Amino acid sequence: MKKISMMSVLLLISLSLGQMVYAKGDFNPIKFERDSLPNGLQVIYCIDKSAPVVSTVVHYRVGSRDENPQRTGFAHFFEHLMFEGTTNIPRATIDKYVEEAGGWLNAHTSFDETVFKFRVPTNEIKLALWIESQRMRGLLVDSLGVETQRGVVKEERKMRNDNTAYGTLFENMMKYLFNGTSYEWTPIGSEQHINKATIQEFRDFYDNFYQPNNAVLAVVGDFEIKEAKEYVNEYFGVLPKAKEPKREQFHISPLAAPITETIEDAKAQLPGVFIGYRGPKLGDKDYYAMSLLSEILASGESSRMYQRLVDKDQIAVAAQLNPINLQYTGVVMLIGIPALGKDPMKVLEVMTEEIEKVVKDGVTDEELTKAKNITEVGFISDKKNVLDKAQSLARYYTYFGDAGMINNEFDKYQSVTKADLQKVAKDYLDTPNRVVLYYMPKAKK
């Protein structure tokens, strides 16, 4: 069996939590036009003639937090099922249609959203819109498709969770941090729940959430808005408006006590120390301060924790901080991989010391400026191509009701002060009530 390097493991963790690195460039305000259909579908159009392509994004307001605790994994399951077939599209041909047209397609699911995305040549804009309208209300939810995707989802779970070093980290961290809430489970869900679910349960979930009045459609690229509106009205306008989706009630109580757990991991080559704290929710003022603090503490080789743990003390081979951004709360997760033969508890001690320094003394002007510069680079580069713009426009409108944040959200980062960073360190990280998970390599017999 091929061994997974430590760098590969950390890269997988970073990618799964949404951390990317970009190059800096110029940013021009993005112009767009917003429309809504009588059935409740929100539509955003944005012209970008930099290349002869069009990207469409359908952002559904449904994620794993909307699932029944006894039937987890449904949102992720539908991410897959949406590629099966519809009443007018033969099974297993959606990919074929798009690829033969010279296009690309994908999707993702998180705790709060399920997002489907296309990028096609300009002359194939109708194809992308037609497929999305067909999937929205004409999806085949039958035995053949469901059984096929049950197998696919189970294999994905084995690959991501069962056969990867620290593969159960995400599940365990969320379970302990948010026990009793619908953030307690991860989007991959439970294999047992998916196995037990009936066709009718899947149909009920589809009819509840995959409706025009629970979605935002963004169309970005080289097209004429008048024509695009005609296509959207032709394909989506005929879909009826549904009742507002029924959702699971969301309640969250404070983390009442510290939690420490040691987990044997047969796939891990080195121990892992993972510390989880509750964080600010998406869009909150503290969210922007915490994002910048994350850069300073443990993002990259010049960060405080990397410098201390890896370069100076040489007790770890890696140190990171990964914020997980959620609609109703957040997670701040510190990652430390001890060097061979080094004590994991010493790694925990040093990471805690670095947090205490920020709580007591704050950060420097230079650190804050650097963190803002890095964030600005990401903010600009995230909106360089048509797909990025489409995803951003749909996301901003879904969560904040304001697609214009695609142009001005960075102002919220720019207004953060050193005092703000010290405050969020104290409010969120200066607490014994946290989750500490030790992943230890399983002893070979």
C-alpha cells in the first residue's frame, strides 16, 4: 500500500477546511444585475467577456445541519444523486453532455449549503441552464439511482475517513464541540443512516429543499443579459413555487467543560495534536478579527506557532490553525504534528502558551498589516475567473442577502484593529473549555 506523506495529510486537512493560497492582482469592482422569478428563485447576472465561457452556479440553502439526526448524510447524498438523471435526461448522461460540449461540472456540500457549478463555452449556456432546471424539479429519485449512489457514498467515506491518517478527526471534533446540535455530524454523514433510508425518505428530502424558492442562481461570463433572462425564464420560470422548507430547529449551548480524548490511528505515522474551540459565526464582526488572528498565529511558516514549534523548539514538524466557518457558529482548530520522539503534551503546552501571549500582549502593527495584506490577496484572487465570481455572488446573497459584498467585504477586514484581535483571542481561545484530541499511531503487533 502506498504510504501517505505528512505533507499530503496536512494538505488534505487544509483543503477540506477551505484554506487556499493565491497570487496578488488588481481588483476592479464587479458589476452585476439581480432578478427574481415569481416562484422565488433569485438570479444574479454578471458579464465577464475576458474569455468565451459562461459559469452557472446553483446554491441551495441546504446542508448537513438541515438533516434529521437519524438520517444524516442526505445533503451530501443528493450532491451525488443530482448527477444521475432526470425525467428528460437519460441516466448517467449529464457528465457526457457537458464534457462533449467542452464544459466542466462539479458540486460540493457543507454544513450549510449544497452548490452545483458548470463552466461551459458561451454557445452552450442553454445546456447548463437546462440541466440545472431539470435537476431542480425533475430529478429521478428511484431505486436504481439511489442504490448506485449508496455504493458511491460508502466508497467515498472509506477513502476519506477510514483509509486516511487522522481520517476521523473532523467527525470527532464536531461531535465533541457541538454535541446536541445539528452541527454535531459532518456532511459525509453516517453510512448506517444512508443504508437504512427509504426511497420515500429521499423523495421527501428532495421535495422539501430542492425548490426554486430555496435557491440562488448565478450566471457569469460572456453572454447577453437579455438572452440569458429569456433562457432562465423559459427553463426555471415554469417551475412552481413551493412552501418554505421545514427545517430542524437549531439550538446551541455553551461548551460546559473541557474534553480530552486519545484515539489510536492505524494509518497515522506520527502523533497528532488537535485543539478545537468554538468560534464566531460567518459574517460576525468577530469573524473578521478571528480570520486575521488565524493568519498570525498559525498560517504559514512565518506564523507564530510554526516559528515556535517547528523552527525554534523543534518539537513539531507542522503547526496550523484552521477556522471552519459556519452560518450559526464557527470552529477554530489548531493542528500540531509532533516531531518523531517528541511529547504530544509538550506540543499542546507550547500552543497554549502562544495563545496566552496574544491574550496578554496582543499582536504587533507589522503582524496585523501582513495578515491584512495576505487576506486582501485572497479576496482579490478569489474573484479572478467566472466560476469564482459566480460562487461568490451566490454565496454572498445566500448568507447575507447582499451580493454587493463581493466588492466591499474586505472593508470589514480593513477596519479590524489590534484590540479586536486581542479581544477575540480572549473571548474565544482563553478558556479551558475546549476539545483536545490526541491521535496516536496504533502499535504494530
